Amino acid sequence: MSVDTPRRIVLLRHAKAEWSQDSDHERPLAERGRKDAPVAGRKLADSGIDLDLALCSTAARTRETWKLAVHEMPHRPRTVYEERLYEASLGELIALINETPDDVRDLLVIGHNPGMHAVADALSESAEGDTLARMTRGGFPTAAFAVVEFTGSWKGVEHGVGKLVEYWTPND
């Protein structure tokens, strides 16, 4: 695949989780989260993005979000459960994205806030329509996703490299 090939990063925040006595890492989805995750999956399927790889945090709520969302998609991309996504900083998230093999065109990252919002904001030098204004105004609620498009190698992903082409929340 050429480095001039347009690529997309889909940043999906886990669906709404329960507050429980369990460790933060083991918190399951709340009822609302179990309803929103498949809706996010359907919306991703409707977007026409053909995901090649999904990187999913090992936290229970992200794994459950992915399990519910992927059933709505036409095919299941290769999935890697990545411990480094849990509580990752912006720099750590970008470094993880930089490790993506160049044969991947469309990457899905299922993670947590503030990281998902920070990456979408940091990578987006420009935006289509009102996507950036809506994301800035609305924050990055649970089960929301953003799609950032860029051209080049995954190793070249850095601040301002892309364009925010889609932003969706369950309330849209």
C-alpha cells in the first residue's frame, strides 16, 4: 500500500460503564452502555469504513463495547487487545498508532477519555463541516466516535496530520 493512500483512524470511546466496587479496569457496561454500543457499531457499519485492524483496551468496558459493536458490522477486523491503551496519555496513544503496520488502511481504536478526545483533537488540523465545532462543544461522551483521515505512513501520524471527517455521538 502506497504512503499516498488515504487512511482513517476511528477513535471510539467505550460505552457507558457501571460504577462498581470492582477495580476501575474491571468495570462492566451499564444498561445504557449495552444499548449504545450496538448503535455505535451500526453507525460505523453505515459509514462504509472497512476496518482492517481494531486495537481495543483490555478494560472490561472496552472489551464489552467492542463485542457488542462488532456484531453490527459486515465483517470483523483483526482485533488486538492492547494493555497500553488503558490510561494512556496523548503521547502514548500517538506512539501506539505509529506502530500500526502500513498494510492497514483503516484502524479502529477502542479506548477511554480523555485520550480518545485528545487524539481526535490533536490529529485534526482541519475538519469537514461542523464536526470539530460539535466535538469541541459536546466533548466526547461514552460510545462516541471520531474519524480522522490522513495521507501517509502510520509512522508519520502526529499533531495536525489529518482532517476530522466524522464525529458521532449516541445523542445525534
